Amino acid sequence: MMREAIRLNMNEVPYPPPRRIIKAARQGLENLNRYADPEHLGCLRRLLAGYAGVPERHVIPGAGSNLLLREMIHVFSKERKVLMVSPSFLPTVEAAKQFATKSVSIRLSPPEFDLNVEMLMKTVREPSLVVIDSPNNPTGKILITRETVERLTQNVEVLVVIDEAYYEFSQVTFADMVADHPNLAITRTMDKAFSLAGARIGYVIAGERFASAFSSYDPFLPQCSLHAATEALADPSYVMRNVCRVIEERERLLKKLDGLGAHVYSSDTNFVLIYTGLPAAGRRFRDLGVLVSDLTTQLPPGFIRVSVGTREENDVFLDRCMKILKDHESKRLFSKNHA
């Protein structure tokens, strides 16, 4: 049994980056008395543009995609209504609460968690900032299509931000639309598939309206993070290996949970959404040494989000599921009666 609590609550990839990237991060320590070199920042921007397949002028790096999302909401919500989905990425929700004069959420209701596109279109008939995470956190579901993005961006008074934090797992992107849609922006992160959560590197693929507003934005990247990110992008082939390992383990986890009678949702990310039927499920797992994300503040009681860990970590999680099942003779865990 593992001594420390297993972290399956942060959507981290459990595999460390290659040693060459760790070595590069350590080299950054040698320059801790200096601010990041503008040329090094320019190199990172070029590498990000090459990775995303977009012109360099559309790329804005920053210290984490959550901070970039926060900044966009801060800048663009002054004269616009902010429209989001619920549930959604919590830091984005909190930013909207803090900065937006007016905000609206479109509910994603269980069990399908589909986005009502026609309701979305009716809600953006006034100047709006639309922020949608796709795949969605915490449902793991792709919410929006190219057709819907086209419809939204036809209105020049509507600014659209798609958070693609889990792009490497879903392989669904709208980055190629940015050049022809000045009111569209895509946010991404190197936290997940790149195994660089500790480096906090994010970036925006920005249409002209966003790029212009952020023309003087300074990313303030730490030396270690900058060195790690540039080395990772110099040869990102390991990312797909990460993705394949996570997906393989995710599908094994889904199969095992299904065998336990779990109501578990399909996912295009590195996490899964589970309905347990227990309002205190998050606490129960924590007491047994496994940290999962309790979604009580966003979804009906009983929903948890579980990151895909290593095989060993996932086996411990499954073992704790069995223990909780055994402790509940009524077999209410994983009840499917939640609609």
C-alpha cells in the first residue's frame, strides 16, 4: 500500500518528461538572477507556432493557460456579456465572477451533457465574450463543432475563446480557423500531454482582435520553465507516447469500472467522469488514500472526476472502489439513477 495519498484529482499526466527536458530546466537555474532573454522568448513563440501549425504572429505564450484565460476575460468583459457553459473549468468560472459585469451560463445537464447550440446562438445576440472548454472539464466531452464556431464568429460583436487544454488527447482543434477569424482565439497548455504541469506554460492562438489587444503582453516566464518548454518543443515526439499510454490506461480503467457497474462517461481527455450515487464520495476516497475531484459545487451530488494515473495508481483506485462498495451493502455506489 502506498504511504502518500494518490493524486488523481489534478488532471496531471503521471509520467515525467524525458531527462533531456529535466536537464534543460536545471540549466535555467544558472540564470535565476536574470529575467528571461527576449530572444529565448521569441524562440519559444516560434516553436509553439510550428507545433500548432499557425503563423508566429498568432501565438501568445504565457505562464499557464488559466492565467491567459483570466486575462482575456479581464480585458474583454468590460463592454460584453460573458457566456460560458456549466460545468466548466473552475478558474475560468471564478474569473468571470470576478471581472464580468454580466455573465450567463448554459447548463450541460446529465446524463448527456450536450451543449444546446440553438440556445447558445440566441444568447449571443448582443456583444459577447463566449468561453467554451472543449473537451469540457469535467465531463470530458467535445462540446462544439466547426459549424458552430463559424456561426458564432459571423457576428463581429461576438468574441469566441475555445479552451483546448486537452487537444492532444482529443485531436480536435480549431487552430487553423484563427487566421481567417479575427474574433476567435484558442487556448492551450503544456501542463497535460507534455508532462510539464510544474512549468506552467500556456499559450493563445489568437485571432487579430485578440492579438492586437495583447500586443504588449509580457509572459513573465521563469527561466526553468522557459528552458524546459523550448527543449520539449524541439522534439515533441514523446508527447504522443504519453497520450497513447494514457489512453490505453484510460480504456482499461473504463472497462474495469464498467465491470463494477459504474456509471462512467466516455472521455476525450486524460480523466473520467463518474457518477457514484454517494454525496460524500470524494471524502470517502480521500479517507482511503486516493484524492479525486469532488464536483459537488458544479454537478448534482455524487459526481467525481478521476485523473488517469499509472497502472499501479489506477489499481489502487479500483481497489478502493471495491472497498467502498463492500462498505455499502445497499450497493448505492455507482447507482445509475441520477437523471
